[in-house]
Amino acid sequence: MKRRLFNLLASVSLALCLVVVASALLKVILPRGPNLPSFRAGRWACSLDSSNGNFEIRVGHDSAVPDIGPQFAPNPGGQFAPFTYTQAGLDWQEKLPRGAHWRSMGFHFDRNINMEISRTRNFVAVGNVFWIGAPLWPLLALLAILPIIRRSYQMYLRRLMKQGHCPVCAYDLRATPERCPECGAVSAKVAGISN
Ligand SMILES: [Zn+2]
């Protein structure tokens, strides 16, 4: 049971490892390519992204009641920005809670207010948005631990089997080659003859 769980975790780990590598490669080949999956559940949203050898998780949490601020002013001359800030909008934004930022060795954590512009051109503080980012290599190293342990254990078992140990539990079968006294596995040779 424990071994089955370990094998399952190792497989999941390996699969995630491959997904991370594949997505990083995809980002290199297609910088504007598809993003990693995103999920939404109620007022929570989560999305994954990877770029430039970094991995990023974005978690958004909408407030039950969005904080609706002043309207943007129309910006008739602005070709790329149809709206412009008003002093009231800037003052309102100034009073919102401050975000939090932390950066170290390619790792980062950010918390910001998630701002949107509503259809009525109002500033809206929708809720909080959190970013957790890390370079890919520690993540890959972490994800590779279980698959590497499993692989070396398999190689170790194979070596033991050649020396006459049980293929299931690695018990020394030199004294009882027909059946493993430890786990009850019937040796392949005996099973082959009895069929
Ligand atoms: Zn055995």
C-alpha cells in the first residue's frame, strides 16, 4: 500500500516535471503561445504561467462586494488610451490598502489589489491578487526527487534479482527459490513450469 502510494506520487511528480519542461520549451518556441491551465472556483481563480525559466502561480480572490471607485474621464485625443485618470480616481486609489512585495534570488511574492475598469468606466477594486514565482530549476529538482529515488530503487531491485532475490520485496531467495517466505510471491521460473 505504502509502495503503491509512493509509485503514484513518483508518477505524478514525473508527469508534473515533464509538464513544466514542456511548457518552458513551448514558451521558448512560441512566446505568445497558449498559457498553462487556469481554474476558477467561486470567487477564487488560479492560473499557472511560465516564462524565461520562471514559474508563476497567480491566485486571485474577489471580494464579496467589489469596491467601486470614481469614473475615468474620456480621453478623446488618446489613440491607445481612450480613458484618462482623474484626480478623484488617483485620490481614491491612494486610499486603497498597500500591496506587499518580496524578491530574493529569483523567487518572488506579491500581493496587489486586483483593479479592473467596469463597463461604466469606473475604477473597481475587485479583490486581492497574489503572485508566487520561482525559478524553474528548484521546482524541477524538487519534482525529480521521487522519480529518481524510484528509478534507483528499481535498478537496485534488478541487481538484487540477478543475485537471486525476490522481485517483489527483494528478500533473499537463495534458500527458498520457489516461493518468497517474506511476501509469498512465486518465482517466475516456478510459475512458468506450473502453467
Ligand atoms: Zn518477496
